[in-house]
Amino acid sequence: MTRPDQNGGAVKELVRQHWNGRAMTFDDASQHGTHSEEQHEQWLSVLREWTGDEPLAVLDIGCGTGVISLLLAELDHDVTGVDFAPEMLERAREKAERTSRSADFYRGDAEALAVPDDALELVTARHLLWTLPNPETALEEWRRVVEPGGRILVIEGYWNHAEPWDEYEAIHDDLPMYDGRPPEELRAVFERHGLREIEHEPLVDPVLWGREPRHEYYILAGTVSK
């Protein structure tokens, strides 16, 4: 099942170009990849706490180079990653092969997933909503593909860029969550889309980001009820 692109393709095409261009160096930044065993283990600890010990069918949306996807696979979840930028997916596949982690990766649109209704137990996304022209359409789509009682889990933040950069200079006004959102605001969006048992936790440990966090990072999850 897919949804039409309600905002046309021009904005998404520029987003795709931006992330394709950053794919080769994306993991180099301390806050993007994992650069030490301590950082790696700390992310595993956070994700284990929020996903539990039982293996889940997971779709990691906007997976990029597969950082979160491969951590979830390491925790024995059945993981598929989806992203709009082919170059990002190529890096993710290379890393999966290099680390022998079992995860599948394919190209797809976060706002129009080629996934049946109620097919998943968990949807995850890290720092994705700010890049979407229709973030609330995306949340409704994620809710569609998660079974009742399943969860939507996002790692997000609130930042205030001094000015738009690269391709985003032309399109930031078309992205409703461009500067991120405080957790209280995103919680209200989750509630509006029928999610329940919503919880969030600040992610302030410098180990997670490889430095003192420069923004208000957090993890937030809600349960799907239909």
C-alpha cells in the first residue's frame, strides 16, 4: 500500500540529493556513527532498554548508513532499513556485510511505505522528521504498518540552525519540523495521531554523541492502538 506524494517531488528530490552527497562522510561525525567501543555499548544499552529483550520485527525508517539498524540487529531484532537516498543505503549494505549483521535495506519513502498494514512490531527513526515535507502524513503511515500494541520509537532533537545549509536553503520553509521539536511538542503530535503510553527520555550522555550534546536530544516512543 502506498500514499501519493502530497507535496510534489521537488522537495524530496533535493533532500535525496543532499543525503546522497553526504553518504561517504556521514559516519565520520562523532554524533552520527559509533567511534569507540564505549559509544557502541552505550547505544546498545539505550536501545535494549527501549525495545526489550524479545526479538521484534522492526522497520528503521530513514536508516541512512544503517547505524541504528545494525545496532538493533545486534540485539537480535529482525530489522529492515529503508531510506530515500541510494548512496546511504549502499553504505549501510557495505557495513552489514562487513560486520556480518543480518539486516535488509531498500529504498523507500517514509511518507508512503511499500509495507502491508499491521506488518511490524516496531518502527524506529533517528533524526528523520525534520527532513520530511509531510511529517504528520509520515506518522500516520508508520502507525498504519505497526500492529496494535506495537510501538513507534523516534530519536529526535530540538535545534535552531543559524541559517539553512546546502540544498535546505531552498526548501527549509517546506519542512514543518525543520528545526526539530521539543519533546513536549512531539508528544502532542503523537497523541493527535492516536498513540498511547507515550514516554520520553533525554539523551544527554556525551558518550552517545562522542562529545557534549549541542542540542536537546531525546528518545520518544508511543504505543499504537487501532
